[in-house]
Amino acid sequence: MGIEDQIRARGREIGFDVVGFAPAELNTETGDGFDAFLAAGHQGDMGWLVEKRDRRLGPRALWAGTRSVISLGLAYTPKTDPRAGLADRHRGVISVYAQGRDYHLVVKKRLKELAGWMHRSFDCEVKVFVDTAPVMEKPLAQAAGIGWQGKHTNLVSRRHGSWLFLGEIYTDLELAPDRPVDQPETEHCGACRACQDICPTGAFPAPYKIDARRCISYLTIEHQGPIDRQLRPLMGNRIYGCDDCLAVCPWNKFATPTTEPDFLPRAELTAPRLAELATLDDAEFRTLFSSSPIKRLGRDRFIRNVAIAIGNSDAPGLIKVAEVLLDDGSALVRGAAVWALDQLHTPQDFAALRAAHLPDEPDPEVRAEWGQD
């Protein structure tokens, strides 16, 4: 067996579903597209994309010794349609990828195991990355023939659909790429625009382009402050991420539901009750989301999302739950609670609530929420 075949076989033994080899470079179109994304301000609050822009333009910009890239994928295909929970407005919907164990921990552990084996077997240098590093993982995966970036800008695989976690190993080994340098995997979206049409907030200004500032995944996970009032009603009961554009992709019909224990949904994170989530204090939040990517969000932003979902619930029974949040220690939470109560109360009842709470509200942004009719 050649080195590439040995690495691929070992990667499969460790548990990776796909293993591909790519050159340690990116084409100019990738850099141009990324720069256009930044120039339009579509990154929103994600300032690190600007700060580390130069390090993303190619593997050697991150590590000069890189000669080859190994792109690896772990499938997390859900058993059921992630959109099924959107109809039950008393409960929150959490993105499929966050219902199990934090994939960063799972993927990185396996990457380190494979990289350690490579170092011992071939006396090479290696570095491993998941998506927290300044790595253009989707273009690299496309260069390795694993899939292509679909019209929703996520990677699509003919075998695994839209459901792949990605990781990379940079190495100083000279490995034969799976595809010619100038011939990455071609796209197979054709005339389909299902992912574009289903987006609740219209986050795709054009096929293969995304404005993160309108994306529910960005709004519920990355955005630091109050969420745009015009976008809140469109979020429904999505409290962490959004799977709509992934779930609707026709290529998913070829994917097999995962049996990986770490990626199976935890019962308490499958359609959790909004009323119960809204009462979480910081310690309870950290306990509930231990070993979950949600933990990194922090309690206040998560409860902000829950409050918005309560406002979209059309459930008068949740009014008392939202009213408790008016006394929360976080202005971010209080502001979202005001909006939720504005949606659920009659105008007369909301006016009475405002008269009782507005005089004591110290935060100007929360006071502005009260001032909205």
C-alpha cells in the first residue's frame, strides 16, 4: 500500500467516514470570494474573520511547512427531519449538530490519533485543525474531492448530503492529491434552489453567497447583542442554529442516519420546553449543556434566544414565564423579554406592564424596547 492508502485506511479504522488529500494551496477564486464576503460586511460580528484574513488564504499562510492537506469528514446525519419540531411552538428547536456531544471534542480526538500515528509511522510533522482555526475547510474539502460548496455555501456530499463535520491535518509529507490542483470537485446543484427558497430570513443574496447577518444560525450563536426586531418573528422557535437549508437538500436522500453514539441526540436537548429553559441560571445552564457546543454561547445569549421563541409561541400560558425575565440581571435578556411580552399581551396589558417596569429600567436599549408600540 502507498502512504496515501495507508493513511486513508487508518483514518477509516479510527472512524472517519471520508478521507481525502488536497494540495497545500487554494485557488484565487476562493480568496476573491472571501474578500468580497468581507467587503460587503456579511461577516457581521465575526471580527476574527477580518483579523485573521491573511491566515485563511492558504495552508502555508498558517504553517509554512505544509506540503499536503488531509481533509476528513464525520457524518452526523439525523434520523428524522430537523424541521419537524418547528410546529410545536411551546418547545425550542436546537440544530442537529448541537444535540449530541460537542463535535469539536470528537473530531479533534480522532484527528490527534491519526496524526500521532502518521508521525510515528512516517517520521513527519503534523498539525490538526477543526473549525475554530483560521482554515478554509470547505474549499479544502472540495479540493480533496469530498464534496462541493452548495448554493447554501455549506459542503454537500453525494454520499452524505449536507451532514458532515470536517477536520484537517496539515503535514510536511508530499502526498498525491485525490484531484488535480486545478480541478476541485464540481458542483452538482444544477437548477435546484430549494435551500435558497426555504431560508426563513432570506440570508442568501444569490446562489453560493450568504449574508450571515440575516442567518438564524449566526443570529442565535455568533451575534452578541439584541437581534434585529424585523428578524425576530422569522426565527420561530429556533433557539440555537437552524437546519432548514441543510435539511431540504435533495442529496440527503443518499445519506444514512448516523449510529455514532456521540452524535445521537440527548433526550433533554430534543424539543426542550421553553418554560423550563427560561428559568435556567448560569450554573444550571452550564450543567445542562456540559460537553455541548451550546455551552460556549453563554447563558445570557441563550436565554435571549429562548425569550424570542416565547414571543413567537402564540402561547398566553408563557406570559408569566417571560415576565419573570423582566427582572433578569442581563439587559440582553430583559430586552428580549420585553419584546416577547409585547407579542403575547394585549396592547392594554402591555401598556400597564410598561408603566410598572419602565421607570426602574436602567439600560437605554431595554428602555427603547419598552418604547416600541
